[in-house]
Amino acid sequence: MHSEVLFISKQLACQKFIYKIHSKRLRESKWNLTLPIEEARKNDEVISLADSQILRWIDEMNQITDADSKAREIKLKIRDIKKEPNSRQNSRTIKDLYKQLDDLQFKSDYMCLIIDKKKDYWRACRGFSINGIPYKRLLGTNGGIKNSTIVFVSERLHKALITRIENGRKPNIPLVTAKLEAYKALTCSASIPVSFPKGILIVNDCMTKFMSDIIYLTDECDGDPIMEEMKNQEIVLDASDGCGLMHPELAKRWSAELGLDYVMSGCNTRMSWEKGMAFTFDFIDFADKVAGGNYTVKDAWGNDVDIRDVELILTTSMVKLWDSYDSCDDYIKNSIANGYTFGITKTCPKELENERNLNYQFLQSYQFSDNDIEELIAPTMNEIKDVLGRDWKKAVLFLKGFGLNENNIERIDDDIAKAVMIDQRMINDPFVQNTIYQTIKNRIDEAKVGVLKVHGNYSIVSGDPYALCQNIFGLKVTGLLKAGEVYNKYWADDGADQLVCFRAPMTCHNNILSVKPNGSEEAKYWYRYMETCTIFNSWDTSCAALNGMDFDGDIVLLTDNPVLVRNIKRQPALMCAQRKAEKRVSSEEDFIRSNIESFGNDIGQTTNWITSMFEVRSHFKPESKEYKTLSYRIRCGQLYQQNNSLL
């Protein structure tokens, strides 16, 4: 992921610390381990965690209030004492202060266990103790399960935490075990709490139908997966999958609470059973100008709601278990009673970059001529030549990259860049030159494997909010964007005629899109608050083509690079049949077995295997049996990736 592209919500809270240990350690201690925190730190068995709903609950249950400001005060005291002359008294005081800091930041009620053997997991689920604290299994997170890591919490808080996670849902509705575990794990997502919206509406998703050519892949058969090219097939698209809308007033308030100096285009939210992007869109203005002054809409349960009483619209694809509640009020009342807060995990940035780097996945399926390659690498080579020519301004930009401006120049943290900016003659200093040359060497090595500079940027994706509003107000759904179009303010202002769109992980050339930016005045008006995201139309197979993209926080790279634009070969989207897992009312044993089946299930490894097949395929002619077989297997890689993704 390109997390640096997005403005990740500021960590207004101090980090927390927990134990993360191997099951072997517990096994060897007969499941009753004594582990002082000082020893754990030396053994790298303490990790930091950002704040989350689950950690906020634990603090609340332990009656810990205002922990972050207290932690900051203690850190300031430690810093001040360290400036004083060394003395025995100061050493004792610092030691006591660190003890106080640990008491605030170390969470003994929450720990992560790395499972070394399956037998260890079954034994751990019967209970174990660390420093006299008994632990019980809570859940496995998506990322944790891939690394055979499970969350355990103290037995003292276990029942109360389970009650809060369940949040009064109807427990007898059958669900896929692995998906339910993933939904529970949303409470562990790093997030910053924000104020509760003044009115929440949950609506059905915007579903559209259209005809398109596709390549259909399914493994719901004996033997190898079946791949079939189908012409003019009816496609049903969830055009709002994972996204909803927030009123500009809510966006302003949340932006201020997060300490942003701009109104965000959208943010990734967390609440009970909820995950997705809320994008800034004036749906009350839509009611006035498009819906003819009709302010009454239906929610997902069929109840009438006045849109003027709403600040946040969530879709049913965002609230995963919406139908486990009798109404929106039932869902909200349970959430408040169980201490849920709205949390923000990331926000759209203030502005998009002008340049970004490609990677090997985006390039490996292209067929370039020698001239194409020369043109493609030219910006990267020119950058390197400029720095080698000892242009101090180019050197500073090379070291610091995008984001360096007059507002943050004082906070620059690169010593070499600082030295050159203070005195330009430092560019000739042997140590400075050596450091820059080593950086350039690393940059050249990266360029050899496809890390090449292009005019382009990453952005969070959204469905068409205009189409979603049409659906909410019971109007005919048309949207503002036609098939093949996107809206992105940067590219609308830039005037680009055609763009290439990439999304990782990629498997084949079918995953590369050619899109046309819509720069109409109507689009600019209605999307005026969505300045740094990319809005996709509701009438083509873009989501399927981009390897199962949805709108809950996915990002794409857009570029107008002429080499990439002219060499793209338009191909039908790969439509992968989603494997149907059994739904059941899951027991604790079901969750444990589901965890074990998913241990070590890494999509990244699949992507690496696909890349290896590209290399092998390059040794054969396109008309050969070997080439065609490898092309089939490469495409099947996308089917495998999608059927091993839970959220």
C-alpha cells in the first residue's frame, strides 16, 4: 500500500504498548509465564499500537481517563530532568516517571500471541497466564491471522469486551465464520475518535445494470478453474460499494477535530460493524435542486427520514450487519449503550502530488519498444543527472521529494538536506557527496526494477455520489459520469484527455484501465467538496477490471504518461466468481478452526508467483502453447487473490 500518499489521521493520542510473544515461550513455561516488561523490551516482545475502539474500552473499564495528556506531562518532566546535571536523585526520579508512564501506556489486559504450532493454539485457547494475569482468546484480525497472530485479553475483561463487540445484534442469524471474525476485528483498527454525527441515515446501496464483454473465471468445478470469454453480458454493479456521504458541515467539524487545516474530501470511518469511506457531498443541496424540494427518503428498513435531520449517510455495504437490527435507531441505541464512538482511520489529503513512481507490477504486462523505454525512463534519468551535476536545489528536492514547501521547510528532518540549505557550498563536501551518491545508487537500483517517475498521483476512489443520491431520493439513476469516465479535480484542471489507471495488487494487462477525465461544469459543481479523490462512473466494469476494487478506502494511480497511454491494450475485465462459504451460527470452536485455516494466507505471495510467471512467459512466443498456458495461469491468480480476501 502507498500509505504515504494519503493523509493518515493525525495521532492525537499517545501510542499504547502491549506484549507480543511466541506460543513457544508459553509452552516452555507450562502456560504460566513470568515476564517483566524490562526483559520483554530487551527481547523485542513489546510492540506499540495506535489507539483503537478496543483499547479505548479497556481504558474506560480500568477507569483510566485523560491518559494521553498525563503521558505527555510525564514525558515533558523526563525531558526536563535529563537536561539537569546527573545525580542519584534525578536517576531515581526518572525511573519512577518511566514506571508511571508504563502504567499509563502499557496495556496488560491486551496481548498478541504468535502461534508457532497448531497444537499451541488449541492449548492457548484453554487459557494461560502472564505475570499472574489469566488470558482468553478474543479474536483474530485480518493482518494478524496472515501472520499466525491472535489477540488475547485478560479474563477479567473478556466477557464485557465480547458483549460490547456483539453490540446487541441478533445472534441467531447465520453468517460466514471468517467474515464475522473480520467484522469483529474492526474494533481493533487504529482510529481517532470524533464527535457523533447529528443524525445518521443507513440506506440501501445503489445497484446498476448494464451490458459488457467480460472474461469469466470460476473455480466452482472439479479440476482447474474455467476461463470463458463472454460477449454482451448483463452486469450488476454495486455502484456505492463501501462508501457513503457526509454533509459539508460534518466534514468541517471532523476536520477541525482532527487538527486539519482544510476540509477533507472524505475519510475512512469505523463504528459498530462498520467500515468504509464517507465522502463530502451536499445531499441537502441535491434535495433542493434535483429532487424538487423533496426531503423525505426511505432508510434500509423502509422507514421515512427527513434528510435535513441527517449529517451522515451510511450504505448497507458499510454497515456489515445492518440487518441484525430492527431499525437504524436500534443500531444507534445499542452502539451508544456499548460505548462505541465514531473513529477515523485515514483521510483524503489536502492536495495530490504532481509526480509518483511506478512499480514493476504496473509495467510487467506492457510490450514496449526500445524507444518507448528510453522515453519512459527519461524523467528518472534526468533527475539523477541533475543531482550528479551538483545542483544543490535539485539535491534537496531529491532528498525530500513531494511536500517540501515554505510551510514545512523548518521541520525538515534530513541532516544532509539541512546542511545544503544552510550553506550551498556543502554540496561539494566529500561526506555530503558520498551520502548523495549512495542515495542515487539506491535510486538507480530501484529504477532497474520499474520504480520510474511519471506525472501522476495516487488517490482514494469513490463511487458516484450523484448516482447514490438519485437512488436515495427514488429518482432514475444516471449519475454524472458515463462509461469509461472518471472525475478527479486535479486531472480536470490539468486538461488531460486520456489517463491510465492502475491499482495494486495487479495480475495482468486486463487490470490496466484507460479512462477519460470528465471536466464538465456540472461535475465540478456537484463534486466541489471532493477535491482529492477519484470518482468512478456507475456504468462499466472498472471495479472488476481493477482486481475487485471497491470504495471503502482503495486507492488508484492515475497518470497521463504518453508511453503508458499509447501502449495500453484494452481488454475485457476479468469477472471472478466469488467462492460461496457456508453460513452458520458460529461457535468459538468454529472461529478457532477458521483462524487455523487462514494462518499464513498471504495475497502478496500470490502476486510474487504471478510475477515469476511473467518472467517465464517472456521466453516463449505468444502463439506457443507454453505462452498461452502461462497467460491462463496468470489470470487465474486474480481469482485466487479475490477468494482469499475477507473485507
